[in-house]
Amino acid sequence: MRDAVTTPVNSPGRVLFASLIGTTIEFFDFYIYATAAVLVFPKLFFPAADPASATLQSFATFALAFIARPIGSALFGHFGDRVGRKATLVAALLTMGISTVMIGLLPTYAHIGVIAPLLLSLCRLGQGLGLGGEWGGAVLLATENAPKGKHAWYGMFPQLGAPIGFFIATGLFLWLTEKMGDTAFFAWGWRVPFLASSVLVIIGLWMRLRLTETPAFARAMAQQERVRVPMLTVLTQHTRALVAGTFAALATFVIFYLMTVFALSWATSKLAYSRETFLIVQMVGVLFFAAFIPLSAWLADRRGNRFTMILATVLIFVFGLAYASLFAHSGMLFMVVGMCVVGITYGPLGTILAQMFPTAVRYTGASLAFNMAGIFGASLAPYLATWLAKTYGLAYVGYYLSAAAVLTMLALMVTPKQEGQTGS
């Protein structure tokens, strides 16, 4: 008979829904900021004299969250590896949710001047801290409850939160822009998505408070595997896994934010797309993104996470070479093809990062690798892509993406072919 410590208590349905709903909320919060950083904040939170400079400053606040995410990884990872996955996931969700709601209540530059972007930046840091702790815990909640042979399948449920959160966030912004004029939208309509996040947070909290600890964490505690300072252990004893994991996720971040934040900005400012039209284009692309996540997870459980990630990285490299021509030829084709590739790389990403670290430091290690990749691959992507496109042409944005794919490929080549197990 198996020891009681190793027996899963959470039902599969509860585990998968709790991991999905949490990341859906987190990514919804994150994406409404990304959309507002393009459409709203340059006009309302920064001096209006130079629209281009205001957009770049808005992108700079967007980047702040990626700097905060590794700090969130260390903070929430410490408690996640020492206290437990459940309590830490609740705290991360609250941090993200409160920060998002506060953005919806902020006065603008016209009312309080330079204090407005400062408060916006502070709330953005709070979002980054929360997401830094949320993602890793959600992935571990799924994979540490996964039965043998289904780690990638379970691990893709938190990843599905990304397209679902994006779809809801974009759809809400699109609905608001269609139902009200620019005057009302910029006066108060843009605040609605941020305030609506409070309802989603309550649902997520209710679901997560009903969970019990994962079998893998309970077993590690019973065997006294807990380390005193998980962050220090990761940095000193698992350095290679941390570096490899960071660069293994690099291209995933670059392509995603080039397909979302940069593409929306470039299409509406340089390619004559209206805001509403390109939001619809992006929503169609997100459907393909969501469809290809389970497909890639299915492939990963049969051929391995490493194989699937290598395949996805080759596709990212090729897509980078065709980035400019596809974007110029057809925004819809560009978005569909690109989001299919994003789905393929996104599906197994959480599982492969989690399997690089032992249970005692897995929360910290996987979260830190994921969020360090966010700094290098996402925080600068919209800003750098805008500069490259304006200075050298759109083709160089694609070359930037292909270069990121090369770095990811090198990292994947040094990861083990036989990944460890995260479940019971």
C-alpha cells in the first residue's frame, strides 16, 4: 500500500481548473495593462507633446513588471518551497489582483502631473511581483499532481490561461471601444477592465482555498528535504539548470510579445489598421494559440518535452525570417501563423522548466528561470522592436526574433534528454 503522504487528495478536475483559473486571472490582468500601454497610457499618463516619446515611456512602465518578476520569484518561491504551494498561490493572486484594481482607480497626468506615471509604475511593479510568484506555483500545482505519462498534459493547463486571459482582456477592450466613443472611453471606459479584475480574483481565491498540498511537496516535507534558503540553493547548486531554463524560455517570450504588444502598436500606427480591426485580428490569432497548446502537450508526452521545444524553436527561427513579409502582406495570416507557433512553444514550457529542479527548490527554480527569461525576452521586446523597425525596417524585428531562437536552441541542446518527474 502506498504511503498516505504520496496519495493525491485533490481531484484532477479541481487541480486543473484551479491551475487554469489562476493563470487566466493573472494573464488577464497582465494583458489589460499591455493593451492599455499601447492605447491608453501614452495619452493619459504622460505629457502629450510628443506622442512617440509617450509611447516609449509607456512601454518602459510595461517593462517594469518583468524586472519585478524575478523578485516575486524569489519572494514567493521561498515560501512556496518552505511553507507550501497553496498558501503561496493565494498570496500571489492577491498581490496581482490588488495592484490591477488600483490601476483602475489612479488619477491621470492631467489631474496630478508627474505623480500619475509614478503611481502607475508602482502598481505595475506590484503586478510583476504577483505574476512572478503565480506562474511557477500554478505549474507545480498541475505537474506535481500529474499521473505518470501525463506531465505535459497537466502542465499545459496553466499555460492555457495565457490565451484565455488574453482573449477575455482583448475582447473586453474591443467591446468597450465599440460601445462608446473615444471621449467616454478615455474618460472612464478604460478603467472598467482593471476594476472588473476584482470579480475574477474572488473566483480564483475561492477555488484555491479549497485545495490541499501537492503530493510531491507533502512527500518532500515528510522526508525532511526542505532547504533553509531556496534561492541561495538554486543559485549555488543548480546554476546550470537556471541558466539553461532561462534561455530555453527566451524565444517564447520574444515571439509572444512581438505578436501582441509590438504588433498592435505597429499595425495601428504604421499599417493603417484601426484599433478595433487589429484587436479582432489578434483575437482570431489567440484562438489558434489556444488550440495548439494542447496539441503540443500531447506531442510532448509522447516524444518528450525537449523534442517538442526544439521543434517549436526551429519554427520560431523560420517565422522570424518571414516576419516582415507576412505582416506587410496580411495581418490576419501573420497573426494566425505566428500564434500557432506560439502555442507549440508554450504548451510544454512549464513542464520542462519544472522538471529541471528538485522538489525542494522547484517553485523558486522554475519561477526564476521563467521570469529571468521575461526580463531578457519580453521586457525589452516592444521597445527594442519599435526602435529596430523605425531605424532599420520591419525585417530587422524578424531577425531579432530569429536570433533569440538561436539562443534558445543552444540552451535546449544542453538540457537532459530524459527529464525528471514532477508528479506522484
